[in-house]
Amino acid sequence: MLDKNPDQHSLIGLHGVKKYLEKNALNSILCNEPFVKAVFLAKLIEQIDVPILYLDFDLLYSGYVNAEMLPRKVNVSLFSPLKNDWNQVLKKILMMVLKEKSFVIIDSLNGLYNLFDYKDVGRLVNAYVMLLTFVAKESDSSVLVVNMARKKDEEEWVLSPSGRRVVDAKIMTNLYLKKQNSGIVVDITRADESVADSIKVI
């Protein structure tokens, strides 16, 4: 079980991760363990003071919050879009981001893909992410895309379980979450996927 009680070391680690996230309007998390992802996001959210717009496609985070296994924060607005209301939800979020500096979490990219059954869904999803990022820049906001992914043949990251390629954007910071003993370590990766920094956050 992961340690859920933050100490000074974990707060320093989370502050370090936040500094990386503040460098770009678009950032990405790669993780292959759902619980690790949920715990990390909960810890990160605790350190963010601006409004958080949480697009919860896989309902994992919402489930933990509703079950009171994770705390509910007043600055977090949870959205669980479906195919028939996605356009309305997206429009609402874009207006909220334009109004004030915000932190948008797309959890997860896998779930966003699953909303659509178009042949060229990858291009469509990429367009949505880029639109959110473009609007975010107008208010100095940030977009964090969460990917449940795995390494394919040690060459590229692909979404699990679909095998689709992760959104390709050279301008974003990539973070890889991994469980280490009873904690979580975040690897900050470069464009060539080599590790630029490794931070223990929990």
C-alpha cells in the first residue's frame, strides 16, 4: 500500500514536479498502474490553488472521491463527459479557462479516445487537446493529459489496452510515474524519452 501521509520530503518532491509542469501549457503523464496514477493526482491536486477542471473519463478518481478514499477539494470541478454531451462540456470548460487561470486534467486520454468511433479518431483527439492548450495559453493556464500507457518493444509509448500511439507533441513535458517500494517516483523524460530528472514524490 502506498503511504498517503505527506512528509516534508514528499512536499519538496511535489514542488519539484510542479516546477516542471509550469514550464509548458501542455504536459503529459504516463503510467501503467491505475492506483499509482490516482494517488499521485490526489497529491498533486492538494498543492494546486487555482481552479482545477477535472475531465474524468475513466471515473477512477471520481470513484475514490465519492467513496471518501480521496479528499474532495472545493477548487476541483469534476466532469464525466459522455459522447452525447461532450461538445457542451468542452464548450463550458473552454469558457471557464478563458475566464481565469485554471489547471485542466484530462484523465485519461484512453477514455477520450473511447468516446468516438471515427476512423481517424487520433487526429480528432489531438485536435481537442491542442484546442484546450491554445485556449489555456490565453489565461496562463495548464493542461495535463493522463495516459494509461505501456512501452511497446522499448520503442514508443502506446495507450493501454488499445495500443494507439500517445498524442505526439514535442512541446510538452512528459512525466512517467512508477511505484518504487512504498512510494512513487516521477521520471521527467526528454523528447527522445531519456530521463532528464527523477523525483520521489511519495
